[in-house]
Amino acid sequence: GNMETFPEFVCDVPARTLTSIMDWWAKDTPIGFLSLDVENYEIQALSGLDFNRYRPKIILMEIGRWNIEGVIDEHMEFMKNRGYIHTSSLTDHDFVFIDRT
């Protein structure tokens, strides 16, 4: 449908880091696979993950705004700096990263 037909409203919602969610649901549990679809907030969401404590072996990330110049490169660099390599793409905006450590 057309998004313009929905009424616009603003509300406050609590936010949590990925680390705090992992502490609650997966404490001391190895993470084999993480799928991330956060509508253009991939880097912000992953910035809230302590990769020293929770290090998924595989991350599937939907990159929002993938068609804007430089966005994919920014995400690739962010993941590289955390020790992940891009191994494949499922679509033009779904990317698979593998822990190389």
C-alpha cells in the first residue's frame, strides 16, 4: 500500500543495545547466526554489540539505503574493522558476513 495513507504520529519507545538483549536472552551462549533487519540503523545497532562477548559466526544483514553511493562501502568497512568478511550477497541489499577470527 501507499505509506502516505497512514496517519503520522510520534511516540517514545524504550531502546536497548544488542549486548543488553544478548545478556538477557543468550548469556554465555555462543551465537552461530545473527540476522539483522533494522531499517537503515544497521551500524547503530551493531555499535551496541560487544563483539568481545558476543561474536556471531555468521551475520546476515539487510543494508537499508543500499542504492545510495557509499552506503555499502561504509557497512563493509564497519564489518571489516570488527573482523568479518563479506562472503556473499543473497540479494542486492542482503549481505552475508563471516567471522574471520
